[in-house]
Amino acid sequence: YGGKMKETYGVPVEEIQEAIKFGVRKINIDTDIRLAMTGAVRKFLAENPDKFDAREWLKPAREAAKAVCKQRYLEFGCEGQGAKIKGHSLQDVARQYAAGTLAQVVH
């Protein structure tokens, strides 16, 4: 919704879906989220030029971000996978940091 963004290059969803089949597990969707939020804010302000309260225009921005996340999670096959995620207590993570277990290693 308006704006002048420089030329960008993204990976089509179909190619990401194929990469997931081959083990890719880290996929960035931040640009999609930022574009959706920015578009929602611009649209709201264009349609409501008398509004200036951020609480009003942040609501459609959050909804736009939520919609993109939901769409991508479904497209990437994440639905129903939440139960497989194992949580860790803050104390456990602190112990791991102290022991150096979570230190970054560059090969």
C-alpha cells in the first residue's frame, strides 16, 4: 500500500516447500511480516487521516503479521507440530550457558 521499496529478491514458497523436504529447517519470514505490517499501517492511515493514536493503527498491523505467520506456517507444514517442541526451564538454560554447552562453535 504505497511506498517505494528498492528491488528485492525472495524465494518462492514452492521452492521453500521443496527445500523443507530436503532438511532445511531455518526459514526467515521477517520481510514478509514487515511488508504486511507496513502495508496495513499505510492503508489504515490513508483511510483514516484524522487518526494518530498508535494503538489504533497497530491493531491492523498486528493482524496483518498474524495472517502472514499463519499462512507461512501452514505452507511450511508446521501445523500440529507444537507438541514436539521440548521446553527448557530458565534455570536449565542458565546452567547450560555457565557450563559452555550453548557456546557458539564455528567450523
